[in-house]
Amino acid sequence: MKVRKNVRIVGLERAQLSAEVVRRYAAGESVRGIAESIGRSYGFVHRLLEEKQVTLRPRGGNRRSACATSAATD
């Protein structure tokens, strides 16, 4: 779902967009990835998630590589 640039998103359109953003974030997609795909800023997507009181994941993602993880378990 692409969103028009420089247009305020309110009402039903904002509610629908928020629901989609929350669903995609819960499925594991990054805030930056969602923002890029809908054509809006990181801050906009972050605000939508905060408005819906979504607990945000810690920054940085998974810091352990597959090699480091398997070597530690050997």
C-alpha cells in the first residue's frame, strides 16, 4: 500500500494503514522496510506503531552470526 507524499493521513485511511503496519511489524518486518515500501519516513511508521502501543524490538537485530552460534555450541 503506497501512501501519497506530503498528505496528512487521517481517519479511516490512517486506521487501515496503522493496522497494516502493526501486522507487518508483528510478522518481523523492520520499521525501515515498512517505511520504504509505503513511501513514508521512518519517523512516520514509528509514530504509527507508538500510537497503537506496540512494544518495539531492540535496535540492531540479531548480533550473533550463524557461524558464531554453531561454534559456541560445539
